[in-house]
Amino acid sequence: MVPEARLEDSGSGLAPASDGWFVVNVRDAQWLTAENSEKKPPGSDCRFESREISFPQLGIKLRVLKPGQPNGLFHSENQQEAFLVLSGECTLLVAGEERLLQPWDFFHSPPGTEHIFVGAGDRPCVILMAGARSEDEQLHYPVSDLAARYRASVEEETTDFEQVYMRFEPSRQERPSYWNQLPWA
């Protein structure tokens, strides 16, 4: 039998401290935020994992974006990903197009699909993000004029994740200042 994982407070909510199954409510889970940094694409994450315990096959998190905030830099991966907007609105930049997404819009991203999200509307956007994990993960960051308009493009094409994100400050273990505007508050 698989044991129940032990959950511990990380300082910003509960995170697994041992292997096993667990149940945690989003309001009680660990959050990471980079809300006030000019160096990092801002936003907040509920990752359900911890530094000690990660999910080896499937990455899943909630990402919260304020209007105008990209969730990272325009990129593609060699693994499929799936995204579901739970609340608020965001603009999906995909294959040179802009698409406004609203609650319950689903985006399937096959391997090689260039994309990024940018918060839209007048309140935070919550996106459920899931992606396959493999040891041969490959990322590609192309230069994109469209993404650059949203501060979400690299200046020089690369496949080096570390090079792209080394200039950004790491997220902090804390909940976002707009916590009371989120659906579970």
C-alpha cells in the first residue's frame, strides 16, 4: 500500500515532506510568488510539490497572473502540455496569433508549439497548467516580435533554460498580495 504523505508548512502553505498520496486544498497549499520584481516575469504559483518531493512524470500547478503579466517567456517544448483557464482572462500568444481565453477555455499544446500566456481583463487570471516530464526535456526560446510587445520574448534565440532565467530573481515562498481577489479566498 502507498502511504499518505506528510504535509508540512513551508512558510507559505502546506507542501509534501514525504512520498505518498495526499489531499490539500489550494487555499492551504504552498505558494510561490515573484510579484514585485522587474527581473522576473511576475505571477504566483501553487505547485503542489516541494523542494524535497517532486512529481517525476507529470508537472501540474496553478498559475495566477495579474492583467498584463506574462507567465514566462515565449517558448516551445518537446513534450505536450495542457492548460485550462479557471477564472479571469488571459491572452494566449500561440504560433504568431493572439487568442483571448476566458474561464473554462482549454488549450492543448502539442510538442513544438510556441506559446505564452499574458494576464488580461481587470482581475487576476487563474490557469491550471499540466505537462509531461521526461529526462530529455528540450526547450526552445525563439525571438518573437508579438511576444516582445508583452515583455515575453528573449532578445536572442536560445535553447538554454538557465541562460534565459538566470537574470530573474527566484520566486519567494509567499502568497500574492491580491490573495483576497482569488476564487478560493
